[in-house]
Amino acid sequence: MPRSNRRREEQAELDLERALAGRLRTEVKRDGVWNVQPQSASSAVKSYLCPGCGLEIVPATAHLVTWRADGIMGEADDLAARRHWHSHCWKIRS
């Protein structure tokens, strides 16, 4: 009896984490417009310092990566200046 490849194809289509990792959105804050990209816990492999609270974001912690969407120095500079935030710290930021 021949083997079915159907299960592998379904798994590739239903890779939910890969689909959710690309949820880039734009938010308006008091100081301008920001790109906000969620980072899943499984994709977070390095430690970062949250600019909101000054505490460490340890590996395997879901968080947000943010950078200016309206910077005057250009997109490359804005992306190079991106920061990693705890989700709560970003939410309470004005």
C-alpha cells in the first residue's frame, strides 16, 4: 500500500506559530508612529533589557519588538534602533 504525504502537507499549512510571528502592526503613541512586532517565546533566544522598566527580558519570554515608523533618518536607521519591550511595559507606555 502506498504511503500518503497528506499529513506532512497539512502540518506545513497549519504551522500556526510561523503564521503568528509575522503580525507586524503600527501603533500611534504620544511621541510618534511605531512598528510593533510580537516575538513568540519559542523565537526569543537572547536576553534584552526592556527600556520601559529596565529589567531583563529572559530567553523564552514572549515580548514585543518596536521601531519608529515615522523616523526622519530613514527606514534602515529606524530598524537598527529597534528595541525589545515587555508586552505590559509597552502597553502602559504613553
